[in-house]
Amino acid sequence: MHLFYQPESVSYLTEDDSRHAIKTLRLGVGDAIAVTDGHGNRYSAVITQADNRRCSYRIIDTQSTPSRPFSVQICVAPTKNSDRIEWFIEKAVEIGIEQITFFFGSHSERRVLKLERLEKIAIAAMKQSLQSHLPQLDEAVSFGEMLKTLSDSSVGDKQRFIAHLPDDEPVDHLAKAATTGGHYVVLVGPEGDFSEQEIKQAKDAGFQMVTLGANRLRTETAALTACQVLNFINV
């Protein structure tokens, strides 16, 4: 079954998906497709008009996928090379993630982020992995602004972690520190790591320092590792 994304309450695919369905997949009138709105609803449908700019369909059944009993939010500094953060987005969506928040830290080398492209990558990964929930991607803000937003958030039962391995004190691995269920928030710093001031700010905001292993990881690898660990402990 081919899965398409249409966030609006309309009976036709987006122009990009219409082109893909008709010109690439060579689907025609009467062919079955599945459509998701990215909010947990999936529609079984049949094509009624095979137009490569506006492919129309008729819904014949609706299924709702409930949200997971836990949620993962990774807050990560954009990498210097954009293809690395794009890789993280793709793989994290495939594995399972609810929210990705970007921030610019004191040691960040990249200060511009094209969120529109990242959203397209997230949509493609959602469709490829046959999911019905599209993760939320947040515009990049300063580290301080992000912490304030997280503090003001109404989400309950938060488990807050900052991925950092200090030289002078032992810390638990994320897999040991996190307990099953609830809402996880993990901070992952840029290539130059967090500044001492940022670490202090995070600790003051209730974030627990954790490690992701003995090896030094790239930013995108650390972010994906955190995502995978939290999914794994909730299996």
C-alpha cells in the first residue's frame, strides 16, 4: 500500500504527491492508496481522478492510531554540515520521535537552519516507515530561549537529561537514568560541546547529566543514540 501525506481536510493529494502517484508510481483511477494527516489518522482510499497535479481520491475507511504511552523530544544544535542533521532527522523519524527542537549554543558553528527542507525530510521518513504521526520540528532559538520554553511547557512527568560526560564526576548512562514512560527531553550539544555556563543553566533547570557511552560521538550520532535508547527501554 502506498502511503501519502495530506494534512488538510481535502479529497486530493498535494501537487508533489500527485506527481509521484501518477507519473512515478503510475497509479490510475480505481487504484488503492493510503493517506495520513500526520496526526494519527490514516485513510484507506481509491483514486477517482488520476491528475498528476491534483490527484483526487475517495475515502472508504478511516483508522486512528493513538499516540504512544511515552514521548521523545531531542533538543539538538544544528551541525556544521547540514547533511548530518538531515540524516539524523530521517533516522529519528523512522525509529520513533515526537519532537525535535533546534537551538544555537555558544559553541555552535552553524547559525542558519532551513526548517522547510527538514520538514520535507521528516514527511518522507514518516511515509517511508508507514507511520501516521508526523513529529513536531521547532525553529532554532538560542539555548537560553529553549530552556525557558521547556520550563514553561505544560507537559507533565518530564524526564530531563543533558548528554555530557564530565571529567571529574561519574554519571549514569541514559539507559540507566531514564525510567519507562513519561515525556523525555534530551539536550545534545554542538560539535564544540556545551559551554560551562550552558551546563550550569541546564542543571539549574532540572536537567540530569547522562552519558551515551565511553566513545566520543558526533552530534547527530549522539542525538540518534539517545532517541534509540529511549525507544528501546520502552519496548
